[in-house]
Amino acid sequence: QVQLVESGGGLAQPGGSLRLSCAASRSIFSINILGWYRQRPGKQRELVASITSSGATNYADSVRGRFTIARDSAKNTVYLQMNSVQPEDTAVYYCNAAITTGLYWGQGTQVTVSS
């Protein structure tokens, strides 16, 4: 099992930046895939970005070039650096971990982009 705790959400202005953090309760190298998902109002949850244990990354088309996923193995933490945010990035952002025993989710953190 793994526990995930997100932090870093809040309010940002259009064009601004936010950094989300997700602290895992075990070594991130033991997690096959770490990902950030989001659920916008009235929409289904969608993948934003992911990183594998070997470091390969993947991004949704809507965020590629603006968001960056990165990890700090010493802190067992994965980050989502969000630049040039737009109102359509407003959502609850969830951290996800895929390990051999299943999928695990954090509690979510609200990101609101508004002027």
C-alpha cells in the first residue's frame, strides 16, 4: 500500500504559477507510475501528467509545455509545476500511484485560476 498527501493548491491569476506536491509513504522508485489527475467542474477525472519509476514522463496535450512533472527521491515526493495557468485549469488535482497491488489516490487539492 501507499499513502499520498497532496499540498500546494490555491488561487492563482491567469498567467501565474503554482506548484503542487505529493508526498508518498514509500520510496517512489517502488511505485510503477506516479501521476497527477484533475477533475474540473462537471467533467470526468483526467490524466494531467505522469512519471514512471524509470523517469519517463507523459503529458496531456492541454498542459504540455506549461506543466512539468518532477520527483525528489530523497523526499519521496512528486511535483507538478504549473506555469501559465488559465481559468480552464481550475480543478481538484489528485495524486495517483500505480503499484502491483493496485491504484491509490490522494485526497485532492483545489486549484482555482481567476482574476
